[in-house]
Amino acid sequence: MSDLFVTETEQSTVSNFIELFELNLSVIPSISPEFVKSYWTPSGVHMEGNIPTQITFKGNSYTPYPIQLTGISQVVEGAYPRPQLVIANLDKLIGSYTFLFSDIIGAEVTYIRTFAKFLSVGLSSPPLTYYIARKVSHEIGSLTFELRTALDKERAFLPSRQMLKKDFPGLGVNKSVK
């Protein structure tokens, strides 16, 4: 993280806080290439008069769209947090994706936080990357998804290779445990 970004967070008055979301559907087979990535920002964070406008960050245009991420936690013990992502289904696009592509499970969601004064230089806090684990609810106006981290995959083990006695001499020492 840049010193400029840290200095801005320590000020008594800071510029507008901006949230940016990227939805990457490239892991889903048979999806059309023009819909692989979507860039959104919560509606109303960047206004020209009463009209929300697109935000440009690192060459990508983020469209104002009602979206919210809750339940973010930086834990070091216990289970990984499972934040929830609520996306409005205003144009029925996300709803149709969930019907056509198995609830878009596995799609990558990147959450970027920055300040308005850093949009032009592309400076932000480290982005948080999550994956859609399951669809929690599908209502007329919105969809709610449960997210997981990269380490919180189903049937994933660390280390991901077989442990052998020649590499780990302590294996098999206590043979009475079944």
C-alpha cells in the first residue's frame, strides 16, 4: 500500500470513499466473451448533479449499480469469513445469468477500496478477491450470494500434495491411533 494512501486514511478529513466491484465470469463455460467481466460501483458515489456517472479506474469504466458487500472480516483463527454480496436485479441480467449458468458459482468477485482523489492515479488499498460459493436468495429486486476466499474451497487441502514419510519423518510415529 502506498504511503499516500496511508496518509490519506490518517487525515481528519478525507476525500470521498469509493467502492469498486469487478465480477469475472470467465470460469463459467459457454458464457459469451462480451459478458465475461462486469465493473460496478454502488449507485450515487460519483454524481454529476443528480445523475450517477461512470467512474474510470485503471482504464476500466465502473457503472453505477446497486451492489453491497457485507460481513468482511480479517480473522486469523477459526473458520474463514463468508461475506454476502447483494446485487440488484434491475435489468434482470444477473438473474438470467444465475438461471443459465448454475447460479454463477465459482465466479470471481474483486472488491476495491479507494478515495476519489486517487482515481486518476489508480491507487487503492489491496483488493479483496472472493468467489461465489452459493446463491442465498433470489428475489424480484435483488440476488444475494455467499462468498468464500480462495483458501476456503470445497475439498481443498493444505498441503495439496501427498505427505510421504521420507519428507516428513514424524508421519506414522503414533501407530496406535486409528
